[in-house]
Amino acid sequence: MAELFAYTDGACSGNPGPGGWGVLLRAVDGDEIVKERELKGGEAETTNNRMELLAAINALESLSRASQITVVTDSAYVKNGVTSWIHGWKRNGWKTASKKPVKNDELWKRLDEAQARHRVTWEWVKGHDGHPENERADELARAGMAPFKSKAG
């Protein structure tokens, strides 16, 4: 049976500024790539963290049925948020430990809902470090940003 991976990345030109997100979805059976799909998108005025979140959200929301998947991100913000911080935020009514509203809470709620449909393993990789799938996700994120970057210029 094939293993499913989503390699996700976000990009932003300025923070805030035009941004994009990218996803490389890959089904692998042993050493063989069985199926591959690429997703991308962007926004005219956004932040890097929002784009990182949207990459993970779109990866999970794009799956038509409940799946076991490994999401690979170079964002410690996303990985730590979804595996650790989110539990406290939910307990505290979407407030941080210092009682401030959680930034991007609507995206965190969407990610929480999207991952609840699946069995997700989260992995962090160092960005811009030659990891081929992470590099491809970065290219897709930049491609997702491109139409908005030209308008902002």
C-alpha cells in the first residue's frame, strides 16, 4: 500500500506583502512514486505564517477521503502550533497563555478541522537546505505568489 506525503511551503515578498503557498502531494510505494499532484495559490496582502498555514490546510482539504498522511513542513510555527500549542489555545478559548487572541485563529481552526478527518503525522525539515521535495514546494509557493507580486510592484 502506498504511503501519502504532503510537502508544504509558504512564501512572502515583504511580511506583510504578496504571498503564495505550494504543496507537492506524493503517493509512494517503496521507492516508487505512484502518483503526484501539485497545488498552489496566493494572496495579494498576507504574511509568511498565513501562507505556511494555507499550504498545510490546502494539502489536507484536497484529499477526497480520510487518509493516513505525513505532512512535511519547513515551518516550526505550523508544526509546533498544530502538534502542541493548539491544545492550549482550544482549552483557553483561542487565547494564548498570555490571554491574547491567537493570531490567524481562523486558519488554525480550519487546519484543526482539516486534520481531524485524517491520521496525520507532522514532520519538520530545514528549509532551503537542498531537500528536493521542500525545494519543489517552495517553487510552487513562489509560483502561487507571482500573479500577486506583479500587481503589487
